[in-house]
Amino acid sequence: MTGAIHAAAGRVYQGWAAVESSDGLGYTIDVTGSDSSWTAVAITDDDGLVFCLYSYSPFDVPAEDAEALARMSEFVDRVNHGLVAGTFELDRDTGEVRVRSGYELGTLPPALTQDPDFLETIVRDLSAANIGLMDRYATGLAGVLLGHVPVADIVREIEATDSLTT
């Protein structure tokens, strides 16, 4: 039986390059951004009343490269400062970089956690914010790995082009 969050995600992701997971707990989405492509994974935990979307960077850090990990860690720290609708994460053991956006609905009134329009809004807004963040910073992720420009300059250049952060 499909829960309300999973069903809302299914409606939002109609027409997207999305495939329902075999366990029925989410979706895998192929995303094409402005300058790169990546995979996003939506987790629809109806039992725990959680929706979460992860956008996996198309550029992982070589886990054995301490200098690259340090540069990426600085990038993640600088980018995360001021973000509201998502956060970048760096797994220092694997070099994986991703954006996480999620919402725990457990404290909301049950009427909201079963409201299809409300749930679709949560899924749509968090998905758009998450994908927008990865798209905005993807070229910066690549620049960090190249190592030719100071990380602070990379972030400053990206953030000078618009006002998505405070």
C-alpha cells in the first residue's frame, strides 16, 4: 500500500525522468542541469513521516587525496553558510558530495500529513530547491577539484551572480 507522501511524490514526479524504487520507498531521478547531469534520490518514508531528496554530485572527490578533501570541505562549509532549503554534505570516507533537502512532518497535525495538496507542495518545493542548489553550485564543485582557483573565490563568484543566500 502506497502512503500519502509516496503518492504525492509520484504525482509530482510524473513527467520527470523518475523511476520508482523497487522497494516502493522512493524514486531515482535523472537530472539535467545547466552545465551538468546527476542523479537525485527521493526518500518517501510514510511510516516516519519524512520526505528527503538527495542530489548526488557528478563530481566526487578522490577519497585518498587529502588536499582535495580539504578543498571540498572548505567549499561545503562556505556554501552551506546561509542556505535554508538544503545543505551540502561531504562523506570524507568515500569522497561523495551531495545536497540534502528534507522535511520531518511528524509534528504536524494529521490532517496536513494526509492532505495531498500540502504534501505535493512539500515535495515540489523541496525538490526544486534541492535541484536548484546542485545546479547553481555544480560548476564550483568541478572548479574545486581542478584546484587552480582559491575556494573562497569560486564561492564568491557563484554567489555574486544572484541572491539565493543571505
